[in-house]
Amino acid sequence: MRRALRSSLVLLCLVSAAAVAAPPGRQPDADATRQQMQDAERARAAELAAQKQAAARAAAAAEAGRRLAAERVAAAQRLRQAENATAIAAQRMADLARRQQESEARLAARTADLAPLLPLIERLSLYPAETLLALPADPETALSGVLVLRGLSQQLERDAAAIRREQATLEATRLAIATEAPRLAAAEAAQATQAAELDRQIVATESGRREATSEADAAARRAADLAARAESLRAVIAAIEAERRAAEARARAEAALAEKQKHSAEAEAARRRQEALARPTGAGTIAPAARPHGQLTTPVAGRIVRHWGEPTDAGPATGITYQAPPAARIVSPCSGRVVFGAPFRSFGLLLIVDCGGGYHAVLAGLERLDIQVGRPVRAGEPVGVMASWDPRVPGSHPGLYVELRHDGLPVNPSPWLASKG
């Protein structure tokens, strides 16, 4: 009996323990909690995997973009060789056309001065004796007049012959250039085809690149929109820098808030945006305390027609002006980021590249832009095209105006530019 009682008590304790260990209604709750934790862990793992994949895609796209940009730089350098030949030929044609115009003007002026005497000169050359007898003067005076008129006629004939020789030289030069033009056109067409193909490849990788730099791009576009309303170039650059700093501050605040709320993914994304905004050009090509020693790439083929400090209607020139060959390709003088690209005041189509270190390259007078605001750019990479012009027609030719500004103020760009483009 006592043994049976002990057995009953043991059984009762076991049942009670089982009841306490798993009370009715609690087991499903525990299973649900455990399932939720597992789902959260899987979601977190999937999020981390997606972030890694996005980062990998962005890195691959950035690398592809750098490679394609390098190929574009090489293509532009090959095109520059053809443009240099075009520039020489165009300048020769322009000089000859100007000389022809001047010669024709001199000939026209001399002809107008002697026009009243031409009938008499012609009559004297055909009927010298009859004309002499018809003059109401003594023979000596008449003969002196005839000799003077004949001397003038001979001088006019010499001038006309010289101009005819000059025109013949001009025509020969035109024929020589016309013979050379197809070869130059073929080289330019081949380079244009290659550049177009590279442009298509870069566009294909642009969406992946924007995953890493979309905030920096958007900030640059906002800054450019604000700067377009500025009154001066210095104000444009100041507005761009102010908006960039404001966007950087917003990204820093978002990162701090996300960290406080334990949202690590959002914090990391905000920190990446902040870093991109803080250093929009990366290392840049110019250090803040750098001295000029040819760090910049010559932006266009051609020759300088106005140097720094030369007098202009607005005062001493604060930049330099190139006369470029027709439809010449413009390249970025430095590596950095495009921060402005739009018509501005009297400058026409204006492009500004942040070169790093507080330096900005300013290019004005382009016919077309081939790059978007916010995009990183390499030194020597094509960014636009100059207008075409006919070297055989004398007159003003489109020029590319180039400035270099440090902290918004212009500095002489000449010593910063490489001697060869």
C-alpha cells in the first residue's frame, strides 16, 4: 500500500511537471515566435545579400565605366591628331581667303580711282597718234600726259597681275586642301563611329553606376538649377558649392538618425552618400596648395587667339580663347565631376568641371554638350563639340573660352595647361 502510494505520488509529480512545462495554449505561441525570428533572420540575410549584390553591380559598372571612359580618351586623342591637321589646313585656307579679300578690295579701289581715265588710256593704247593730235595742247604737254597715263596703266596692270598670281596660289591651295579633305573626313568619321559606340556602351552601364552615386548626381543637378539663376560665374560656383555642402549635411544627419534608430543598412547608405558628396571629384587632379606645372589637358585642337590679360571690351581677359577647327571635339581639361552644363548669360553654352582642390575649369562657346551634370569625367574625355565653320569665308570664327577658377576667382590657366593636347 505504501509502495503504491509512492508510485501514485511520483506519477502525479510527473504529470504536474509536464503540465507546468507545457501549459495549454502556450506551445503555439512559442512556435510562432520562433518562426518569426527565423523569418527575420532570413529577411536580414536576404537584405545583406541584396546589398552585396548591388554593391558588386555598382562596382562592376563603375569599373566598366572607367574602362570605357579610358577608351573614349584614347579615341579622342586619335581624333585630335586629325583635328590638328584640319586646324592647319583651315587656318591656311582662312589666311588665303583673307588675303584674297584684301587684294580684291585694293584692286577695286584702284579701279575706281582710275575709272574715269580708262577710256582715254584705252584710246591712247589703240590710237596714240590720233588722240595726241586731238588734244588741245602743245605736243610736249600732250606727250607728258600720255606717258603719265601709260605709267599708271602699267602699274595697274602689274597690280592686277600680282593679284591674279595670288588668286592662282589660293586656288592651288584650295585644290590641295580639297584633296586632303576626304582623308581627314574619313579619319573623323571613323573616330566619330568609335566614339558613338563607346557612348552607347557607357549608357548601358550608366544605370548600374547611378546606384552608387545617385545622391551626388541629384545634388549636382539641384545645384546647377540654382546656379543658373546667378548673376556671375563666381556666384554660379558659390551656389554649386553651397548646395553640395547642404546635401552633405543632410546625408550626415540621415546617417546619424539611422544609427540612433539601429537601422544599420540605412546608416551605411547615408554614409556612402555623405562620402560621395564630401568628395565629389575623388582625389581630383589638383591639390589645394598645388603650383601650376601643366596638370591640365588642352581642351581643344587649334591655336590661342586671345591670351590671359589681353584687353577686351570688358577689361583684361580673365581666361584664354582658342580658335578651333570646324566641329572640333572638346575634352575635359581635368578629372573631376561636371557641376554645370547649360546656356548662361553672354557665355553661350557653358560647362563647369570641378577639378578638386577648390579648382573649377570653365568652358564656354560650345555648340553641343555630350555629358550630363553630375557625371564624373576623366581628363581628356570628350564633353562636347564646337560649331562648324567654312574656312573659305572670311569672318569671325567660333572660339572656345577657357577659364580656371580657384575658390571662385580666376587664375591664369596657361601655366596649368599641358603644352601639347
